Amino acid sequence: MVLSGEDEDQQWQVLLSMTVAITSGLILRKKLCSQQPAVRTTELRSQHFCVTGSTSGIGEAVVKELVRRGAGSVVLAVRDTYKGSKLVKELRDAYDIKSDDEITVVGLDLLNVESCRAFSQAVIEGGPLGKTTCLINNAGAMFKTFHVNDRQVEDTMMTNFLAPLYITKALLPTLRKNAKFNSPSRVICTGSKLEKRSELDETTTLDDLRGKNDADDYSLFQAYANSKHGIHLCVNAMADEDSVVKYHTASPGMVNSRLNRFVNPSVLFFTWPLRKLLLNTPEHGAASVLHAATSHEAAQSTAKFYDSNKPEKGGFGVTQGASVEKKIARRVYGQATIILDEVFR
Ligand SMILES: NC(=O)c1ccc[n+]([C@@H]2O[C@H](COP(=O)([O-])OP(=O)(O)OC[C@H]3O[C@@H](n4cnc5c(N)ncnc54)[C@H](OP(=O)(O)O)[C@@H]3O)[C@@H](O)[C@H]2O)c1
């Protein structure tokens, strides 16, 4: 049978309408499914979390999952408290949470000495932070240019290493007080396998840890690697001396998050589809952090380095970061403590 031009047109129109109808149906179905009421469990009822940098990316994914699993309380320690409050409202609405103190926001800008001190004071005063059983040091950043603050600390070392160490030490008495025999308190750091590029070793000086020496040949990735290795070494040294609190580092793998904003904008623009395709989602990246923070397995051990890219049955593979040899860890921790006394006194 030979179709006239008009018949062919009609056939195309029918085909097009069917395609549009089916696609719309599928989109609608997906939307309706995702609008199912959120179901909240109670498995983390006795645990109380403080998560830094939880207004985006991995930290936001961690907070959402902790709330979904019924955490006793979650404190979002964030520098953008407006954004933090919006997320709190979203979560309260999603799970119909009436109580004010189950999810709260506390201001914390790791680049700002006064803000870190205020956080430390808030810990002493109790309030929502007084219940903390797990601190998740997640906030982190990279910086395109070299900048040293008025306390002689470079911004990357301050944000990812020295300020998180300061707030960890500030929370330690609380974490110790709240630890139970069968439920130890925990400190979890969102680490990075880039730490393998770290230059910290047994010859590291105080100025290396302040990141002061890099003015002439500053590299964003080098500073980032040093900072991530620095905090990893310190929490491992703390783990060595502590039988009450467990300390772990968790690598999220390469995640498509706002952390990328520190990279050249034109590179970002042209690699958008590739990043979407190849990089982990924040939820995937958060998995090892959540495992370290909540699993029974991680409560039994300390100073592990979990890897979101190595999921194993019932847990996560432990990956090999940079050297965390005890001698180097003790040296770096000792030096970092001296710097904290100078910077935050
Ligand atoms: N993305 C990756 O591929 C990757 C890989 C390995 C490790 N990590 C680590 O994962 C953690 C989360 O990063 P992400 O990928 O989720 O990136 P992100 O979306 O940029 O999240 C970083 C969070 O840290 C906060 N932050 C940055 N500077 C801060 C400061 N001075 N004081 C307080 N909070 C600050 C940010 O707050 P603002 O919104 O106010 O900026 C944001 O909430 C970081 O520690 C990062 O180093 C990421």
C-alpha cells in the first residue's frame, strides 16, 4: 500500500503524540513515586551527631540519612546558617518532626578564629552540642590562591586541618562523657585519597603545618593533600591515646559536588557531562562516612580509613591513604597542638 503525503503526516503526528504521552506518563510516575511519604526508622535513636559543612554535597547527604534513620539529634555546624535552617525546615516537614531540638543549626566558620572559639564556648554551655556522641568533621575547601590569615595560617590548612582539630579537641570532653561501654563516641573525618600527595613527614616543621612556606610555589592540590593528611595523622595519634572515643577517616571517592567550584570555570563547563557520568553522587560519597559514624563494625575498631569506592558485604574496604606511621602522627599532632595554642588562645 502506498501512503499519500497527508497520510504520512498523520502517521508521524500519531507517533509523536504517543511518544510524548508515554514519556510524560513515565516522568509523572517517577515524580509520584518520589513523592511517597518519607519513612523514618529509629535505629539511631540513642546517637547524637554534629556534622560540619552540612549545607551541601556530602555533608547534606550525611545529615539527610542520619535524620531518616532516626538519629536522637543532629546538629548542623555550618557557616551559612540561613541555608542550614532551610535544610532543617525541609527535614522537619518531610518527617513531620515537631520537637525543636532534634535537628538544630550552630554557626561555625572554620576560617574565623572567633567563630571557632564561639563554637567551643557553645560546647561548654551544653545546649544541643552537649549530647554529641559523634562529631563528623566534614567541612572542607580548596583555595585557588595562597592566603595567610592574621594568625599566620594558610586558608586550606586552617579550614581542613587546624580548625577541625581545634573543634575536635573542644568536643572531646563531651564525647568522652557521653560514651557508653557498648556504644563508644566517635570522631569521623571526611578524608581524601589525594592525601597520598602530601609532603608531611618526619621532617615537617611548624611552618609547614601552618602552610606558610608555600607562598612562591602554591598549588591548590598540594595544600589540599597536606591538609587532609594533617588531620588524618592527628586523629590517628589521638586514637592511639584514647580507649573511649573511636576515630576514623572516610574517603568519599571523587564526588560531583560544589567542591569543584575551586577548579577553573572553563574546565568545569566543558567537563560537566563527564563529571555527571563518571563522578560519585554525594549520596554515594556519604556512604563510607555514614558507615564509619554508625556501624557496629566501626565501633569495634579505631583509626581506620574507609573508602566509598570499596563497598564490601556488611561494610567498606579499608583503603591505603598516605603513610600514617605512628612516629610521624605523634610528631605532627604534637606540633599541631602547639599551633592551636598560639592561634586560638
Ligand atoms: N568532592 C570530592 O570529590 C571530595 C573528595 C574527597 C574528599 N572530599 C571532602 O568531602 C568534604 C565535603 O565536600 P563536598 O564534596 O561535599 O563539597 P561541598 O559541597 O563544597 O561541601 C563543603 C562544605 O564545607 C563547608 N565549608 C567550606 N569552608 C568552610 C568554612 N570555612 N567553615 C565552615 N564550613 C565550610 C561548605 O560550606 P559553604 O556552603 O558555606 O561553602 C560546605 O557545606 C570536604 O571535606 C572535602 O574535602 C570531597
